[in-house]
Amino acid sequence: MADGDADGPTVSVVIPTVGRASLRRAVDSALAQTRPPHEILVVFDGTAPAADPTPWRDAWPDRPVRCLVADDGGPTATRTTGVDAATSTLVAFLDDDDEWLPEKLEVQVRRWRAERAEVAYPVVISLCVDVDADGKVLFVPPAGGAPAGRTGAGLADRLFRRTSLRQRTALGGSSSILAPRDLLRAEPLDAGLDLHEDWEWLLRADRRADTRVSVVERPLLRYRLNRPGTSAGSPGRGWWDSVAFAGSAGLSRRAYGDFLLTVSAPIAAAHGARRDALRIAGTALRRGRPGLPAISMFTLLMTTPAGLRWRLGALAQKLFG
């Protein structure tokens, strides 16, 4: 591993970007950490027309920010370019439309150091605060609960089971991941995936005998919710790739059903493929055992406009928990 500083391991932040204006907020949130990162690598998708690094190269003078360009496109290629360029012991990913809370790295590095006494490659993830496109808070997860289990099945349940009608995310996504650089090089992100590649990597890494994925049971970032199916990681007809991922991930019946209803089906619905969304829901009910929150979320998705859907979900949460 790379040498750490006197206070412990150093951290390289990797921010894949397609050139969105929100990039400035993301970088600023990394610079504002109570435990400052060693470097911030802003990696532009070389195939995205708007991903021009030129205006950004001098955006943070005298700060440890470097702009790189990935030759290949997509979130996996941009993150891998950043990992290859990283010089620190640890790598933390941050999407260009998310923001870290100030203590994110401090808390995660503390957890990493504690886990390092028992396992060679600890990976640390966290909860997140869901916000809309305007930054309005939609959901704050309750703190507490047990850390994720060692096994892939246990972690999958922790990632994908829905316990609240207002919950939208599966923990903090890629923006919550803090991982050893050496692990990311030995067990790289799957270059063949541009959808759910972060979840696939977490489940694969957690199956290693020398690795443990641990959850910090408090929100450490603000996760910006995009309309389902509109992110860079949701290609056309990607809902069937999403269903295939769920079928190959070794999920419990509850996690499988919840995932199809709250991840795969919404991608299809967002692209106007409502018939496919219903087919996916049928698969969730036949092969899975989705919980009431996931069933309710899917029903609201298919029957109400987005604004009303949120208000009904908030009301149901107050009435039924």
C-alpha cells in the first residue's frame, strides 16, 4: 500500500464527470472535509461532448485538484482511470452531482482503521440524505442499526431491502464508497458494466476472504436523486440489464423483489416502457418476496404523478411508519 501520513492513511478522491455544473459543489464538498484528502482527481468522460476539462483546470488554484480525461466512456472507465492515477492508500468515489457532508472522510477512515485490525481490505460505505434536483431534502435515514454482514447475501439485503415508503436509495451508492486502492486494482470494477457497477463490485469484493464491507450507520453525504433511468449509468433498455443483475447477484427473495420493484421497474417506467415495468413487477412477485414498502412505492410510481407521489408517500409514512 501507499504510505500514510502521520495521522493514518491518505485518501485520493475520484470524481467521474460528464461536465455538469454541479461538479463545483461536489469538489468543494471534498475540499471542505474535516479530514482533508491528499488529492482530488476529477476524471472527465472523454466520449461525452460536454465533458470539456479546459474551463475547470484552474477552478481550484493552489488546491490538490487534478483534471484527467478517460479515453473510454461511461462511469466504470472514468472511475478506473482515477484509480489508476491515485497515489493514496485509500480511494473514495464521489459522483459529480452528489455532495459529501464535512465529516465523511474522517468518520470512514476511523472505521477503516478499526476494521484493518481484523481484515486486510476493509471497505466502508454509509447512509445518505436523499435530495431532489433543487437540493431539497426528501429523506433522512434513521441512525443506528447493525453493520452489514460479512457474506454477499447479508450485504445484498442491507443494500436493497426497502424499509420505508420514503426511502429512495440503496445506501449511498458509489459516492459512499471508501476502499483500499490496492483492492480496487486487484479486484477492479467490471469494465463490461455501466449499470449497477458499484453494487456489483461491492458484492464481489465482500465475497473475498480478505475483505469486509462495513456500513457506517449515519448519513455522510447528500445523494441527488435523478429521474429514474436518466443517469449516465442507465442506458436505453437498461432495465433488462438491471433485472439480469438482480438474478445473478445471489439476493434473498426479499431483496430480489424489493430491487425489481424499486430499481429495475422504475428505469423502465422512466423510459415510457410501462408494460415492461409491469412485467418486471410480475417477476418480482413470482420469484421474490417484496415487502410492503417496495410494493407501495411501485404502486405509487405507476398510478400517480411525481409530485403527488411524494406527498402521498410522506403521508403514508406518517400514518403507517
